[in-house]
Amino acid sequence: MLVQFLFYAFAAVLLGSAFGVITSRNPVHSALYLVLAFFTSAGLWLLIEAEFLAIVLVLVYVGAVMVLFLFVVMMLDINAEEVRKGFTRYAWLGWLTVLAVAFEIVGVVVVRRMGVDVTRVPVPVAADHSNTADLGAVLYTRYVYPFELAAVLLLVAIVAAIVLTMRKRKGLKLQDINAQVATQARDRVRIIKMAAERRE
């Protein structure tokens, strides 16, 4: 009973925060709603005894990726008015995503009617069982290539974020490393000899 109550509570908060991500007018508020969504998702992982995935979701996504998102949003200086004007331009993509998600939900319901119980409660494991070891054994043997590919994609995303922040903007001051290294004292300091003056 308690597990069901927690599930519905986490699910309600998750849906509300996800709705806040897409409806918030401030990009920083959207990122904070996404942080709340990650926390509630971690709670759902805990309910099915996937502790490793829950803590990774909090540490990696909330502690690292979301901080990166916030820095990118702040450094890009996004013009919210222009974003709102172009909202209807990509509305068709949003509707396609909604239809894809609805198709997946209907597919789950159909599969359940075919005799596969997708809502079956997982079998309890022993207290000393390590799902981290099981996950690592599968991840680094059967799915090692997709895992490495995901790492490369994350690296490309980080480099792309850095490139976007280093673009030329009006009033932006950049360092010229070559000019700084080649600087000499006589180029920076000028010594003027003046006769001494005595004030009475």
C-alpha cells in the first residue's frame, strides 16, 4: 500500500514538473523544473530497487549535466522574445513527439493484453545482492560499444557547448595569447625623465 502511494505521488510530481519544463517562459525555471523531474525519477528507481541508477541519476544529471545546462543557458544569453516568436515554427515537431509517446503507451497496453504483464512487481533480492555488479557486467560486455558511443556523443556535446559560448559577439573581449606572450616591457612601460621641481 505504501509503495503504491509513493509511486502515484512521485508520478504526479514528475508529470507536473515535466509540464513545467515545457511551459515555463524562463529557461532557468525550466532547468529547475527538470531538476525536480530527475529527483522524482530517482525516487521511482528506488521503488523498483534500482539504487545504482537512482544515485547516478541524481549525481550525474542533477549534479553535473544540469549545472552545465544552466551555465550554457546563462552564457548564451538567449533572447526569450525571439524564442517565443519561433515557437509555432516547430510546433509540428512537438505534435509528432506527442503522437510517438501516445503510440508507445498504446503499445504497452496492447502488449499487456497479449499476456505479458509489464506491471509485474520485481522479485525481491537478497540484502547483500549488488545490482551495480550486475549492471556493470552487462554494460561492459554485451553493451560496451553503445556505452562508448554514448561517451563520444557526450564529449561532442560538451565541445559544441564551448564553441557556442566562444562565438563572436558585439562588445565581447577575447584574449590574444600570442600578443600577450610577445609583449615586452618597453611596449607597456614608458619612462619619462623630468627635472626635479622644488615647491615652496
